[in-house]
Amino acid sequence: MLARGFGCWKALVKEKKMTINDWLRAIAGFFVFVSVALGYWVHPAFFIFTAFVGLNLFQSAFTKWCPMISILRALKVSE
């Protein structure tokens, strides 16, 4: 059963390439995860970075502009 699950995941990854929105969500999720971990284990000031990422995602919902999207487009990530 477990091997079948991993096989299905491999097939899904092979069929679909990550788009610019997929990359954006992955990068934002990674930044939030790392900043929360650093805020918890290193210093609470890292929570400011978590708030920055959240605020940036919030404003991009209304303005339709995100700095990371501009960076990803410059790197020629597929739309």
C-alpha cells in the first residue's frame, strides 16, 4: 500500500511541472516555516519576518503584484 502511494506521487510529479504560482506558494511556505522555527528556537524577533511574508501575500491579493513573482519571471519560470 505504501509503495503504491509513493508510486502515485512520482507519477504526479513527472506529469506536472511547477508553475510560477506553485513556486510562489512553496517559497512563501518555506519562509514562514523557517521563520517560525527560528522565532521559536533562536529569537522571537524572527517572527517579524513571518509577519512580513504574510503582509506581502495579503497585499499581493489586492494589488496583483508580488516581488517574488518578478524575481521568478526574471529567472524564466514557466507561467
